Amino acid sequence: MKLKNKKILTSLLVSLGLLIPFSTISATTSVNSNAPKLDFFKNKSAEEIAKMEFFDARDYNLVTSVKHQGTESLCWAYTIASILETNMLKNNIGNYTKNSLDIDEHAIDYVSNSWNHNADKLNLNSDAQQWRGFFGEGNYLSHAFTGLMRNTSPIFQTNQTEFPKFDNPTIAKIKNAVKVNPTVEDIKLAIAKYGSVGFAYAFNAMNLHPNTIWYNEPNSSIVNKPADQKNIKNHASVIVGWDDNYYESNFGPERPTRRGGFIVKNSWGTKMHSQGYFILSYDSLDLIHEVMAVEVEKNDAYKNTYYYDTKNSFSLFATLDTKERTMANIFPVKKANDEVVEKLKSINFALRGLNITAEIKIYVKDSLMSNPEDGELKLTQTVQIPNSGEKGFYTIDLDKEIILNKGQYFSIIVDVTNEGEKNVDLVASGETREILSFYKYKNQWVNSKNGYVVFGIKAHTLEMPITELNKDIAADEGNNPISKQSNTSETKSNATLTSESQTNNSVKTGKQTNSNTTTNESLVTENNNSNNEKELEDVLINSKKPKTNKTNVILWSILGALVGISTFGMATFFIVKLMKKRVKK
């Protein structure tokens, strides 16, 4: 009887097991427990996350390991590396994990503080090769980003052996870097949006003196600091989350007036604090001097960067007796030649102010421009910049690409307003460039060399073979039968863009006439007729494959169900038979 009972139990398990492989089709996947958990951010907005009582970016695999800066004064570089890593993981750039991503802090130090022969790849600035600082020295977060936003991207994986070479390919580019107001609400919102924030604050060895202790080692918590020490900005760390219910009693020796604190990642190794982390009380925000957030984009977003500002320090520029806030830079096209054109994809600039509206204009000319408007207007674009009021670096993707040819010059004009707020400040570098950087004063262009200022406007371009450009122009003109057939009005809209591209293209394609246009349309119609049958055949072939696969899945599912049902029926039969025998006994 025991043996028979075992057989019956086995048959029941087998019958249930048979239903799984035949009635369902599943793909075998390798789940990486260290990969970023991004579904949470797809289902919740940054505003919703910021309202949560507890958030820790580590719970979503967005924070890399705690590093040890050793004796180097590179806390700021370790901070920047960490917030770059977290944003890369949050935006899933490069398919990295928290264990495989490790940005080189020394590369950040090098790019921020000095320049080598590769610093200015477009050779626009003769003094860009000068030494800007010393390796391993301290730096302001915002000043560091002033250097990092230039074309030498600091986002390298580690294992650099020599500073001057940097042979490792970059893995991403910095898109935006913004200052955040040091309030609980604004810091939470920035963390929810970017993944983490870096901050500079007052932290030095004197804080551990018995009479001035504000750091509670057993509880890994920071509360307050003596008033005469609060103005010393001597360390930088990363905030990766918050806990609104962290008890006041956890802090000491003095207790804060309210619960809650920020979760801070330090750069002194895992033996310090609680595995390298501590809690900063919400009451201790007066210790914070600067908070920065960063957004990263893919490495292939652009190839070249045009810029004139070479100093890491910056000035806030504004005309005192007018409300004009217009800056501009003129650049010579450097990478285009007889075989290659450049495509202007995006621009970058720095501003300080609230509720900023920026109007961007792009002009192009075949020769040197006497002022930023001395050329053909190629683009006018208006953007809203919801800044916190602090300084920020912003990359704006242009609504359309601007073709730049060999020997041409182009200008970028940024006119900013912020109605209802204090005047916005333009961010500039304290240096000069002849006939290249301008501002407007009483509606007249003024060469900024007179004010010893260079505006930090940057241009991002990609390179493209002229042969590929001609193919794109042909497609825009309607030689693509699919796009022509699907939307005639769209083709007409593209034709306007094409005419601008042709005007800007140094390759002579000949002036189109009405007869040529008619001929092209006839060719399009003929191509459509000749390709209709083949296109229909391709659609049918492609549509048959999934149908066949679905049929197979259905057949196997039915077969699996039948086998499972029959097995289950046999097992039931034996159970009934066994029960009858027991009743007879």
C-alpha cells in the first residue's frame, strides 16, 4: 500500500509538471542581481518619489561601491565620479551594473585642473594647453564642472596609467550640471530626478575634538557644528537618499529639533562610519555650501565641441542699466573638408536665474562674420529652463541639424529673459577673444574683449561624409517611395528643410527647376508602382513567420494540455480504485 501511494503521488506530480513545459513558452534569461532596478522609476514621477518618507538609491542598484581617496585632496573628484555613475545607471547608459562601472577620479582631476595637447582638439584656443592647477588639489564642485563641460570628456573607466594620454575611450558625456537649492525639498526632488547629488560642506578634523563633537561615530550621524566652523567648506560627499523617520535620539551630543536626515556616501573607505555611510540631520543643512546634480547622455551624442572659455573660474555677467541678457559666440568650422561636413546637433551654455526663457538663433556665413547676426539665419528656437535660481550648465538639443561646410563660420546667439523674477545672470570666463564673443548693449553688439569676458557657449557637432549627406538630401526630396507614399504633406515640409541644407552645402547639386521637380515626382511614382508588388510580398513573408510560430505554440499547448489531462485522469482513476479497495476492507 505504501508503495502504491507513492506511485499515485508521483503520477499526480508528473501530470502537473507536464502542463508547464507544453502549455507555456518561456525564454531563459540570466538575471543580474547587480543590474539597475529601473521599473520603479518608470511607474513613479520624480515628484511622487520626492514625497516618499524613505528613499535609498542603493535599493535600486544605482550606487557604486564606497571608495577611499587616501591622502589625496580629491573628495570633490570622488563625489563627481559617484554622481556620474549613479546617473549613468539610472539612465541605463552602457548597460553597466553597480559593480562593473567605475569612473576614473584622476581623469576628472586632470581634465578639471590642467590641459594637454588633446584638451582643445579643434585648436581654437592657444592658451588651452596651459597648466590650470595641480593634481590632487581641492576644487569647488561648480568650478570643476566648468572645466568638465568642455570637449575633453572625463567619463573614463578606471585603469589609466598616465595622465597625459587618456587612451581609454570615453563611455558617456555630461549633458547637464545644475546647482540645487540646499533645502530638504529641493534636494529630495533632485535625488529623485538624477539618482543622487553631490554636496560640499563644513567638515574638518576639529569636529572630532571633545568640545566640538557634532559627528556621532557610534550612530554614524552628523548633527551640528560650532558657529565659527560652519563657514569652512572643506569636504564633499554624495547624498543617495533620505529617511524622514530617523529618530532625533540617534544624533548626539546635541539632538536636532526634528526627525529625519539624508543618507550620505563618503569617500573614506568602508571602515569609516557605517560601511562608509552616515546620516546628515535635516537640521544640519546650514553646513552645506553647494549642492550639484548631473545628467549624463550617450557617448555618441556628438563628437566635437566648440568653445572659447578655458578658465575653471567663472563670472556672473549682467548689464546694470538695461535688462538685456544676450550673449553670442562666433566659431569657424574646423572639421569639415572636401569630403566631410559637420552637423550642429546641440549647444550648451551656463546661466543663473529663475524661470528662464532662452531664445536661440543660429547664423551661418561662408566667410568671417563681423557680428553674430552677419549671416543667414538657419534656426530660431525657444526653450524653457526651470532653474532653481542657482548656476547651471544646460545642453539644448536643436530642433533640426544645421549643416556646416568647409570654410564657413557660424554663430550661436542666446537671448534670455525671466519675467517676474530678478534679472538672470550670464555665466562667463574672465578672459578675452578677438571678434569672437559678444554681448548686446542698448541693442548693439559689443565685442566682449572690451569687458574682458568670454561667454561659455559651446557647440556640439557630428561629422558626416558628403556622400551620406547627398543620400539624405535625396531622401528628403522624395526619392524614398515609402515616405512619399505615406505622407505627401510631410515630404513638402521636408523639402523646405532640404532647400536650407542645399544652401548650406558646399557641394554643388545644381539649382532645381519646376521641370526637374516634376521629373523627380514622376520617378517617385514609377518607383512606387514597380516596388508595390515586392513590398507586398515582403510584408506577406514577414507576416507569415509569426503566424506559423503562433500556430506551433497553440498546437504544442493543446498537446500538452491533452497529455496533462490524460495523466491526471489516470491518476484519478487509480485513486478511486484504491479508495474502493479500502472501503471493501
